[in-house]
Amino acid sequence: MVDLHSHILPALDDGAKDVDEALQMLRLAKTQGVDTMVATPHYHSAVNTIDTFIQTRNAAYLSLINTIETQEEPVPEIMLGAEVYLTPELAESESLNALCMGRSKGILLEMPYDIWYDWVYKAIYQIAAKNRVVPVMAHLERYSVRPGKMESIEKLIAMNVYIQINAASLFDHSMWKTIKRFFVLSDRIVLASDAHDMADRISLMDQACDKIAKKFGKETLQAVMSNADRLLLENR
Ligand SMILES: [Fe+2]
């Protein structure tokens, strides 16, 4: 199984605080059936250039890989990606391939937390058209808690984007109605952990898979898993 949203790289953002915690997160994911984990540290165009971000990310990755090589316990394969915050500036960039997941065309986009004015939809269209990448909307269900937001979310879904649901959201009552609606509206749903640590924001991938199979059927779960596989295999 693929987990395409995680904060496993050590001492980089609000994810794993050090290599030891990163290793614990990887081992847990492996026991949950995850074979491939995409490391998606936060990227914000107002904070970093893409080049600086990539350098910092690669250094954290190397520190983790060097330790993994000394360990015997199996861990998932790590691919590099980013959780890219949507800004108007981002839409102007023509080098977003560097932020995609592994060697795929999939780019994990984090939507703004305030009102989605027209520029938001235009930016997503522009990003996909200019860079020929496939937008994957990070934890889209989380935006539904604001009153009146569902209409904006459905407008986005109509753009045929991939919808990434956080495993933990399947156990959050406030998200349940939205998640059910997503399964009605879209067949482009992927599940990911968005794991940050071994305490409050832990991976729940195995439990989430069980719940999808129980509530929506095994075929739906299979389709969700296949969507993630397909996203990572879509080479540049
Ligand atoms: Fe995240």
C-alpha cells in the first residue's frame, strides 16, 4: 500500500522531531501494510525558493536513509514529495515538477484556509496546464467544517482533481458527512496518513482501510488503493 502524504523527514517541519521518531513512524507504517511512503514536508512559496526547499529536504532525507541502512527492521520505501501551499505566486512557477511525488506527475496541494476566491480555481488550472502536473488536494475534507464551504469544495471536485482524505478523518464525526459526499461525487479519491508524529497525529492507515471496506465496500477500497498506485506510476 502507498501512503502519499506524511511528515516523516526528521527535524524539518512540524513532523518527526528527530531520526529516532522518523524511524518509529516508518516501522509503524510498515506494520500497517504500507510499502511506499511519500515524504511530503510543507512547502510555501513565500518562505522558500524551490531550490532551497529541495536542498533542505534532501539533507533531511539523507540523514534518515543513512540511519535506515544500519537497521535490520524493515521499513517502507521512501519517495520524496512536498505538501505545497497554494499561493498566487505558485501558479506563475514553471518548475513545479521538482515538487511532485517521486518521479510522478502528482503534486500534493494544500488549499488556503480562508475564503476560496476565483484566483484559487484559476491557479489550480494554471498550475496543471503550465507544468503538466496532476493536482492532488491534501485532506480536502478538513475544509468542510467552515459554514458554506461545501459549495466551494464541490466546485473544485468538478475540476476532476484527486481528493486526498486523511486516514484519521474517517474517525472524526465532524468529517463523516463530507467524506460520504466525496465518495458520491468522485472516483478520484486517495487515502493517506498525513502522519506527523508518534503521539497526536499518528498513522491510522490500517484502521482507515478497514473502515472504508466496511462502510463503502471492498471494491471501493481497492479503487482507492489503485488510485494512489496509479498516481505514483504516472511518470513524467
Ligand atoms: Fe500534511
